[in-house]
Amino acid sequence: MYAIGGSKNPTILSQGNRFIAPPNIFAKEVTKREYSPENIWKDWNWRSEGDLLMNGAVFVPSGVDPNTNSIDERDLIKAKPGTFVTRLTRYSGALDCVRGRPC
């Protein structure tokens, strides 16, 4: 039903992800704030940068504008946009590991 969730004032910065919503019209939202009414979670800092939202997927941002918060840009890794997901994960998968031997 959702890809990103939280319940205790988490800070979420989603960068360069691809979210594909299912056909169900009631399952398009990527974010879910558990056990908190909107007047509480509206101050949580949740942002989406360069994410690819497909099939009507919706990321609901909240909190302060990221340009006015106290995050030092030098502490962040520049993410590729969500359109790069296929290229970046083309050869990903499970490692062929055997117990007792290194992968």
C-alpha cells in the first residue's frame, strides 16, 4: 500500500527512487504517517527529490522547505534522478554465496 512510512517524527529525504503505483486508485500514495493526525505530521520533514512517480504514484511532502533547514549540503550525496533506476540496478540481484566460503 505504501513504500515510505513513519510514526515518530522521522526525517525522510527520498532521492532518485522509482515508485510504481498499482492500478488500485486507493493505493497510489507512496507515503504513510502512522498513528498521527495531520496537525502533528505536517511538521515532519519529508521530501522527494528526483524521484520517478509512475502510474499515478503520489509522494506527500511535509515540513520545512529543504532550502531553509539546517542540513549542510556537504553532508549529502548527490543522487541520480529516478529515471536512472533501471540502469543502476540492471545487474543487481542476490549474491551466489555458499555457507563457509566468502562471496
